[in-house]
Amino acid sequence: MKSFIDYIAIERRYSPRTVEAYEANLRDFADYLTTHYADPAFSLREATESDIKDWILYRIEVKKDSPRTIRQRLTTLHSYYRFLLRTGAVNRDVTRRVVAPKIDKPLPVFFKPQEMQQVTAYDDQADDFTSLRDSLIIEMLYQTGMRQAELLGLTDADVDLSNAQVRIFGKRRKERIVPIGEKLISLIRKYLAVRPDNAPFGTFFVRQKSNGDVSPLTKSLLYTIVRTRMGEVSTLKKHSPHVLRHTFATAMLDNGADIRTIKDLMGHASIAATQVYTHTTFDQIRRSYEAAHPRAHG
């Protein structure tokens, strides 16, 4: 197990959170097997396809795991046993024929265009550090579609105002370039002009404590900023950086952008992850049709 955890952490460069989840899933499966066989020395290499199915059934019926959680657990086992097969620790992948339950994926929610206009209506009036930073965060997320982790990891060197673009490092440090508009450039210039001089070297977004100390922006503060700002204009139950990412994709699609362009801008590994936004747009069209057409309801 340790070799596998080292492999996904160092060679595959999975995030610390993902590595932690994989290790927890493997330990849970190992604990189930040792209890089931009443043998503390039972090895994961000895597990069979039936053992995996029994564990999944136990997690569903006893622990009440959701289909999404079951899929995540099976993803861990698939990766682990393929690793064992490649390294010669086992002679077959016992997870190959184990199928995960289907998930009914909810359509992504997004802020309406008028809500985005409302939340950015007073950006020109912002002149202090906190107001400018918070306005810039909303505009940056909306114009680039970047993930919250990508925004927190942004450095001064990643922001290229002369070429009107931002360099973003996504999952597994995959690099992509996203163009930015004039409004965002203007906000960036204003923000940099008032950002404290003692900001950590290279860190783009920072926070200033009451004692004057400056440190990188935290995830919790980022969520608070987005939740507060968007909560003032939107009736959605969820106000998060990821909803702004959904809003970026939906706005691009609604205004004629090619889906493959959106895929590249968002840093999706496959087109399938981007296609969910076509369903969102069609759903919106369908609701408008049903509300407006006299024959829509027979």
C-alpha cells in the first residue's frame, strides 16, 4: 500500500487531498477484509472479485454510501490493482469486471447575466485594497473560469498584462493560457497599485491582517468573499467560486463559443466534462419555450 501511495503522490502528482482519500479507501477495504476473514495478516493481494463486491454491498446497505461515494471507492481499487498488476504483485486485476453504480448527475447551477452585471456594477467605485481585491476576485473567476485552487495559486508572473492573458496551472500542474478583457486588466492595475508592499514575493492574491501583516489569500476567505458578494444579488442556495466557473462556461456557450474552445479554457481533460453545459443551456431553452409557446403544453 505504501508503494502505491508514494506512486500516486510523487510520480502521478495527485493532490494531497486525493492521496489522503485513496489511502483512507484502501484502509477501509483492508479493515473490512481482516474482519471478514478474522485474519489480521490477510493481504489485499489475496482479495477476490467477490470480496470487492461484498465490500461494496456492505458500504451501500450498512454504511449507506451514495452511488458517487461508491464510484470514488471503486476508482481507488481500480487504480490500486492495476498498479499491483504492473509491478507483478498480482497476476490479474480483480476489479476489472466490477461495475460502479450509475450516478444521476445534477446539472450545474450558474449565476444569471443580470446578476453578474449587478455584482460588478460598482467595481469602478472601489478604491481601497479590500474592495478592489474582492471585486477583482469575482471578475477574475467570471472572466477566466479558473478553479478556486488555481486562483489561490496564481503568482505575479502568471499575470501578463502586456499580452492580456493569464497563465493557469491546473490539475497535475497542467498549464493553459486564458485571455482576459479590458475591464479585468483595469481592475488588476488598480489592485496592484494598492496591494501592500510587504506582500509575500510572487503571491498575487493576499490578505492583510489587522496588525498589518500580509499573507497569501486563504481558501476560507475566498469562499467568504464570493459568498458575500454573490449573496447580495443572487437567490441561488449556493454561492461559491465553482458556481462562477459554471457561469463562465454557460456564458461562453450561450454567446456562441465552440465547446472544444471552452474545454481548453477550463482545463478539462476530456470533452465529456464540458458537454454537461450543453445540457444546461438546452434545459434553459426548453423552459423558455414551455413558458412562452401557446402550444407547449398541448
